[in-house]
Amino acid sequence: MDLHNSIKVSRAISPVSVSDNTAAVSQILDTANFNAHELLIATGSIADADATFAVLIEEGDNSALSDASAVADADLLGTEATAGFQFDDDNETRKIGYIGAKRYIRATITPTGNASAALISALWLQAGARVEPQS
């Protein structure tokens, strides 16, 4: 089975050091021409001893997501709660999938209680390409 030619990987959140409670908002993902969509989150060192990071997935049909609304739990694989992380989740990964019908999605990672450096990044992984190979 050839996974390489049937997936697409896109930047969601570039590697960043978050040192306050400012939310990190992903690039908007166009779900057209793929059957599966997954957000992959990677953490590095999380310095603050009581920080938490909540994940929100939004969807819409406008390419700028001016019509964004929170994705219903039934349209997610996994939960936003299990995609979130906290101060003692250094060097770990999380994932959450989207199975809804909207054209565009984005993710927001919002810290709470974060006053020190927390290293995070995220990628969009799309699979089940309707046209192959994917570059």
C-alpha cells in the first residue's frame, strides 16, 4: 500500500514558543478532494508549572472562515479535550480528526496560566486523496 502518494501534509501552526496566554490559530485547511483530515500537534518543553492548552476545531464554508462555528463532537475523531495538553506534557504528540461536511476547518490552541516558554507546533494531515499522486 502506498501512503506517500495519497496523503498531503500542510502547515497548521509553525513551531513557536508561546510565553503568555495568546492563542495560536492555525492556517485554514481546505478539505476538498480528501476523505480524511487530521490535526497533529507536537509539544516541546513546557516551562510553566500550571499551564493548560485547550484545542478548538472550527468549520465553515467561507474560505476565510468568516462563518466559523465550533465543530460538533459527532464530527470529530477523538475529542478536543484529549487533543489538549498541560504543563507536564513535554515532548508529546496529540491528534484529532475531522469527519464533518464543511469545506474549511481551522484549529486554535489557547493557553491558560502560561507565563513561560511553551514550544508547540501542528500539522494538517489529509488522506484519501481523490487525485493521486499528491506532491
